[in-house]
Amino acid sequence: MVAHELDLFIIGAGSGGVRAARIASEHGARVAIAEEYRVGGTCAIRGCVPKKLLVYASRFSDDFADAAGYGWTVPTPSFDWSHLIANKDREIARLELAYTTALERAKVQLIAERAVLEDANSVRLLSSDKRVRAGRILIATGAAPALGAHIPGIEHAISSNEAFGLPALPERILIQGGGYIAVEFAGIFAGLGSEVTLVYRGKTILRGFDDDVRAHLTSEMERRGIRIITGHTVSAIEQMAAGYTSRLSDGTSVATDRVMFATGRRPNVKGLGLETVGVRLGKSGGVAVDEYSQTSVGNIYAVGDVTDRVNLTPVAISDGHAFADSVFGGAPRPVDHINVPTAVFSEPEVGVVGLTETQALERLAKVDIYKTTFRPMKATLAGRDTRTFMKLVVDGTSDRVVGAHIVGAEAAEMIQLLAVAVKMGATKADLDATMAVHPTGAEELVTMREKAIGYVRKAAE
Ligand SMILES: Cc1cc2nc3c(=O)[nH]c(=O)nc-3n(C[C@H](O)[C@H](O)[C@H](O)COP(=O)(O)OP(=O)(O)OC[C@H]3O[C@@H](n4cnc5c(N)ncnc54)[C@H](O)[C@@H]3O)c2cc1C
């Protein structure tokens, strides 16, 4: 048997790679991790964290406006984009250092350069042109923005990567896309004062989410002044003396200072040497893995966005942890991707877990739907025209809550806790038996008495 310098070589120091490195090292493995950009990966550097900081910033405009109804006189507020971005960058640098220190403490060797596979047991470090051999290799290279089919002027479009570092807040911005990143940035820019146009090729934004959630968020966003154009795409972008003109597929055009495309993300597999080594890809272009994150090459594994399973940070972390426990901790365990709660930090927020109404109808014989729409208490004195939406999807046979969907303030915080109940198999009767906390928005989740719809599949009658 060939002796390896390392037990594990990880390509990519993002959410999944860093967790796997630390845990494998704790289990006694000799570990190195390569990072070509910044330690911390997408989430910490140009994803969840900076995004949430910008979301916080964008919400102050509502707070200032709402304060008047509560007796406050607020001088006309002004906003400084450069100040926000500088503070955000400082916080991201702090986080990056914290990740680096954590790796050092865990005795993981950090290599600051691009690595690609050379054969089943070795990687090539491209800058230093060194070859490193390892017993196992973990691919944790994440994903990158995909701008879609080539259109004239595509070079003028920015992605979320650039949106985090724009030199100035655009007065007008067009965002193409209808997924969570597009919707979140629409809320951020609108809250900070930009005029926002969202262009989405589908009929309704947030494909894959419950239809009621999609409709409710659309009307809330429109109520906030965001212009949503559906059923169209940007077919060309032209640079003007000031700003850009985007031509849409219906022949109309929209003039803005910036054009952003949030049209999906592609697993980072290009140039990694996967074909040479025989690592197979799945249908969506991500690295194909089994439930233990093992690829088609026995000693090569992959976790996180590069596998294109559930593309969220906690999932990448959990995949990385399960991999390290399975391979180096003597405790093999498959990753669990059932009932993963998720949030959209739009304005207002979305929090969901489990099945949509449509998915439940496809899978279950009987489905009960409970839903409510109400004006949140804070909006009353504020005079704000907004509604919160909540929906429970219940298996009519077992009474188990199989889906929960919230659109409203603090939806992300609420869904995290409700997800525990759903994961534990809570029934609607369990929610009914739970005492409400009053006055809150969340109390509506345990006080929905009236069934809105009861579906019974013909065969089950
Ligand atoms: C704008 C935005 C907002 C998001 N918001 C949320 C959110 O609110 N909540 C949530 O859960 N998720 C969110 N996500 C998704 C989340 O960021 C990802 O799911 C998560 O980062 C995936 O972790 P990962 O380890 O798979 O990959 P990444 O974190 O992307 O890490 C991969 C790392 O590998 C490096 N790399 C790639 N190729 C090589 C190579 N050949 N050699 C060396 N290094 C390499 C990259 O530079 C990168 O640092 C968001 C993403 C974006 C873009």
C-alpha cells in the first residue's frame, strides 16, 4: 500500500469543508484544506451573513416610518451605502479570521490556493505546482452564480457576488430572477431606497414554495412598491450614457442604473479534474453521491452545494460532519435531508418546513389545510398596510403536521422552532393542546381551529 502524506485532503474551505476538516481532525485524521478565495466560503463571505446584514440595514426605513404612529418624531433619516459596506466588510474579515483560527486550532493545514484532482489519491496545487497525496479526498467546492443563456450585453449584469460590493447604492435596479436570492435583494434595495424592478420568466416568484406563499409574498412586495414583471426575461442589456437599458422579451425596455441577474447557481465542478479521475456527475450537474456523500470513486467524497442536493449552509455543515463521523469517527451515518426548514429573508420574511399543499396532495390520501391571514399588531398604530400569512398542511389520516408555511415578520425565527415539532412528528392536536403566548404573531400557529380545506383522494374514500 502507498503511504499518503495525509488522511484527508479537502478542496474548498466553505461551510461543508471547514466542518468536515475540524471533525475529521478531532477524530485523529491528518487533514489539509485548500481554499482559492477566502476562508469561510460563500455563506460567510458573499452569501447568508453579508446578505442578512444588508437585510437588517434595509429594514430601518420601515422602522423610522412606523415610529411616528408610536409617538416618535424622527428627523428625516439619511443613508450612507459606503458606511454600511465598510462595516459589513469589517465583520466579514473578522469572521474569516475566526474560521482560519478555528482550523489552526484544530491542527488542520490550510493551503491558500486552487486545488484540482490529479488521480484518485492525489491533488495538484495549481499555484505552487505541488502534488499532495491523501487517503481520502473531499470535494467541497460549493457553487457559483449562473447567469443563464448568453444575451447581448450580459457582461453588464452583476450577480450577488458584485452586489455586496457596489461602489454606490443604485437609484434604480433591475433584478432578473424569481428565486430566494432575487427576492431578497429586491427587498434589500427597495428598503434602502432604490426603485426596484423584478423580472421573472415564470408565472409566479419562488418556484418550489407553496402556492399561497408565492401569491402572498408577491402582493406584499408589490404593496411595497417593487415592480414585478413575470412571464418575461431580459433579452439584451445596453450600456447608456448613464446606466443601462434592459430589453425584455415582450419588446419593452426598462432603464436602470444597475442590472443584476440572480438566475440560479451552478455547482463548482469545472476544471476540477473529475472526468480524469472518473467522478460521475448527477443530472443537475452536481457531483453524484450516495447517502454517505461517497462519489462513484470509493475514496472520494463530496458535500454541500457542489452535490446540488439541498443548497443551504446548515445542510452543507451537517453533510460535512456526517462524512467525518462516518469515515474517520467509526460511526457511519447517512445525512438526513428530510424536513429541512428554510427561510427567505424577503420583506416580509418567509419561513417554511415540510410539504407544500401540492406535494401533500401528491403523496397523501387525506390532506387538511389550515390557514390564516391577519394584520400584525405592530402594523396597527404604525398604520402600515401589511398582512401576515400562516398555513399548516396536515396529514388527514394521521393528523401529523407535514408542512408549515409563514410569511410575515420573524417568520424565520418562528419556523426554526416549529421545525422541531414537525421533525418530532407533532400532530395538529399537539399544536391545539399547546397554550398560546399572547399577544404574539406566533400564537396563531396554535390557535387555527377552522379547517380551510379537507381533501380526500377518491380511492381513499
Ligand atoms: C447570496 C446568497 C445568500 C445565501 N443565503 C443563505 C441563507 O440565508 N441561508 C442558507 O442556509 N444558505 C444561504 N446561501 C447558500 C449557502 O451560502 C451555501 O449553501 C453554502 O455556502 C454551501 O456551502 P459549501 O461548503 O457547499 O460551499 P461554499 O460555502 O460555497 O464553499 C466552497 C469553497 O470552495 C472554494 N473553492 C472552489 N473551488 C476550489 C478549488 N478548486 N480549490 C480551492 N478552493 C476552491 C470556494 O472559493 C469556496 O470558498 C446563500 C447563498 C448566496 C449566494
